[in-house]
Amino acid sequence: MCGIVGLHLRTPELYPRLGELLTGMLCEMSNRGSDSAGVALYGDPTWTPPGRGCVSLLEVDGDDESISAAVGSALGAKVSATTLGATRLLTADADSETLLAAARAAYPGVLVAGFGADLAVLKGVGDPATLTRSWGLATAQGWQGVGHTRMATESAVTPSGAHPYAVGPEQCLVHNGSFANHATIRRELQAAGVRFDSENDTEVGARFVASRLAEGRDVETALKELCATFDGFYTLLVSNRDSFAVVRDAIACKPAVIAETDDWVAMGSEYRALSGLPGVEKAAIWEPEPEVVYAWTR
């Protein structure tokens, strides 16, 4: 049992409240999983300044100054590093994939939590309330956020095993459930040259979606292919900087609720994750149908 939350803001006046609202949503899901938690947040001007490449790293030794120097030397440009709990957030005047390559050159084998313009991915071990305070999430801004609270079943409780899995540029995926045939699909993806960072079954789903998007599919098509390929019970939320999509398996055994107003679209594993959102009393609220992809674009 895990908890998923997501918030896609349509009204710029709400952007300054994204972190505050996402914090409340995530903490409401604490009893669905308190092993670890994570968020992906799009558009905070302090964490991910506009026009700069952004990379989130895990398990990097050294202080911010030494990390900035090492990656900056590999990049040939100034790099800023910020510590947010277990995550090191790097930004630079370079595209995100070039910055990512420099980080891997400076720290071979480093664990990448996420990368892409405007995207910060934060993960950690512990309960959501403690983690969100350590990140300062309540003060963050932006137009979209995704969060997850984990009850571990498939792999170790580590920051790298926490969700979201953000394995493609500006992409992330969170998952409640279990993929029964993930080992087979992992081997197929590895044979095609895809690298993995954990034993988590969710990473297999994230790598599968990222591979389809890289081949030119849109999010809806990629998720329909996932439904046709993966066995198991799951609710998934997949996002990039401009879209937000939800899908459930054919039996729809894992809970999910979607709410929509003119100002925002939100998803949670349970309604109580949405109950504190502004104007929720006027929202259209429904339970997503099995294997129907619900998608919104910024």
C-alpha cells in the first residue's frame, strides 16, 4: 500500500501556493506509507531557475562547494549546488542533459533522481511530515507537483528506492501497486540498452514509459502500451513539465480519486488528500475507470 498525490495548477495566482498545497496532500497520505517519500516539483524559480539546466542527484559525497567545483570543472561552466535533505540539486547555464553528463563524468555511478528544465525531484527515507520540513516544501512555488508515500514491498528502503522515478527529461512516474511481470520486462529493456538504478518494479514502468516517449509516442499512447504489456495491480500518475496523466489497471483494484476545477486538476489515492484544496467543494470529483487514460496539458 502506497499513497499517490498530484496537483496541476491552471491559475497562475495559485503558483505561489503549490508547495504548501502539495505538502498538505502528501502528509494526508502518511498512513499509506511512511518508509520513504518523494516529490517532483515543476517551476520553482529558486530551486530550478528559468532557462537553466537542472539535475537532482542522490548519494553524492562532499559539500555543496566541492560538488559545484567538481561538476563545474567537467562542464566547463559554473554550477550551483543546493542540498535538500538527501538530494543534491544542481543547476547551470546549460541544457539539462549536458549538465547530467558532466555530473556523471565527475561522479561515475552517481544516482540520478531526475533531470530536466524546471524540474526538482526530492527523495528521502522517513515519514512525509519530517521530509517535507527538511526540504522546505511548503514554501516552494510552481505550476505542477507529484508526490508519493511508500510502503516498501519490492526493494530496499533507500532514497533511490523512493518514488517518483524520473528517468526521462522532465518526466516522472509514481505508482501504487505491483507489477507481476516486471523482471521479464526489465530484461527486455536491458537487452535494448536501458540502464537501471534500483531493483524497484516501479522503475521498470518508468523506464518503459520513457523509452516509448523517446520513440515519439505521446503520454496517452505510452500508457496504453504499458497497460497492454504489464500484468499486475496498479494506479499510475505520469507527468512531464506540460502534462499530467493517470491510469489504472484493468481491475482497478488500487484506489484513486480525481478532482477538477477551473483552477486546478488533482489526483490522490484517497479523497482526504484533496479535501484541503481551494474550491474543492465545487470540484467535479470521480473515480477513474479501468485502463482509461486521463490526461491534461498545460
